[in-house]
Amino acid sequence: MLLSALAFALMGVFVKLAGQQGIPVLEIIAARAAISLVLSYWQVRRRNLSPWGNRKDLLLMRGLVGFLSLTAVYYALVHLPFAEATVLQYLHPMFTALLALLLLSERPTRATVLCIGLSFVGLIIMVRPGSFFGPAWEGQLNSVAVMIGVAGAFGSGLAYTLVRKLSATEDAAVIVFYFPLVCLPATLVLLGDGAVMPSPAGWLILLMVGLCTQIGQLALTQAMRLETASRAVSFSYSQVVFAMVLGILVFDEIPVFWTYIGATLIVMGALVNLLWRRPQRPVNTKAGEMPPR
């Protein structure tokens, strides 16, 4: 699981590097989706499955939500300090809990309420909005990029909820296949003539985005097979530590004190919701219940 967390952190590094090369966010997503589409289609055919599934409406919705969420996550990675952008992704348990209450009629537990409270307070502390602390507050972040990053976490929570619903009728490989199936044409249509020709270094960076994503997914799948879901997923939060270290080493970004405090509260909230809960139906690890990456 630590390999998975490191791979996803490195993926974020290459996304940010691609943005610094002047490659549009949608083009980064298109390159990643092209690689994922080939690999996921091969996985579906290898298992002799129909790629189209049973609930095409929900599958398409899951693909669309994943595309919008990934766009927001990548935008935040490009326009925010690396550590802060990564931490924002881990707000998704808060939104998943709220959406499960609204859409799946799941009763909230004390752990869920505590998760929401800790995550919200951690977000406020980390973002350091001027309306709370004044315009001179140390290290205040770009408010537009923060809102887009939070929207990405909300989209991840909605994608989680859709995956849980789809797991009753669909094979995991089909659910995964629909993500790039929707992403690739959507990015190409929206990108239009805004695409740029990457430099040789840019092509290598785009390739590394796809490869790191694939390594992360494979390592995650293997971890789920070897460990319980809760224990394996809890180690995924080491990505926050990797992100802080990589932000310092690669981008010379040293997080301010309040980022550490806010990140700690957000991760604590997510872990409380993950590990301290009354018995529920097992997590469908085959469906890959992880946020869109």
C-alpha cells in the first residue's frame, strides 16, 4: 500500500510538472485516459466480459462524475502548492458520508459526524481564508483553486457513492473501463484547438502520469488482496506525507505551520470514519473504491 501511495504522489508530481510545461489540464487528462482506456479494455476482454455493463445510465454518470472530479483535482495540483492540493483530495470521506446519507439513506454514526467536523475544521485551518483570519494571514492560498480542489473532493465522494451502488450489478473491470471511456472523448471535445504539442520532456512527463497511475492502481489492488480493506486503505494516507516531502524536494515548497495542523485534522477525520464504525456490509475492494485519480 505504501508503494501505491508513493506512485499516486509521484503521479501528482508529474501532473504539476506537465502544467509547468504549459500543457493544459485537459490535455494531461486526455493522455492519461488514452493509456487507461487501452489497459482497461484489455482487462475486460481478458476476462471475457461485455464492456457495456447493465446499468449504462449509472455507468455513464460515474464516468462523467469521475472526469469532472479528475479535472478539478488536476487543476488544483497545477495551481496550488503540491502538499495542500494533495491534502484537499482527502476531504472525500466527508462528502461520501454526506452523500451516503442523502442518496443511500444510510444513518450517520458518531464516527461519521466526527469525520465531518474534523475535516471541515482542518479545511478552514489549512486554507486560511481572509474572511476568517484577515488578508495578511500567513500563506493564504488561491481561493479559486481551493474551491475547485474542494469540488474535486466532492466529485470523488459522489464517485464513491456511485461505485457502491454499481457494485451490486456490475463487474469492477466494467466500472473502471467506463472512466476513460467517458474521459477521453470529453477532454478532446472540450480541449478543441487548445491542445499544444509537448516537448520531448513533456511527452515523457505525460507518459509518467499514466505509468504512475497504473502502478498505483496495481499496487492498491494487490494490497487489497493481502490485507483487510480498512487496514490497506488506512496506509493510503501516507500519500500526504510523501506529497509534503516531494513538494519540498521537487518544487521547493515548504508548507507553513497551519498546513500541518489542517492536514492532520483532515487525515484524522478520514481515519476515524474508516476505522471506528459499527459493522457494515464489506467494502467491495474489487470495485476499487478509491477516489478518481
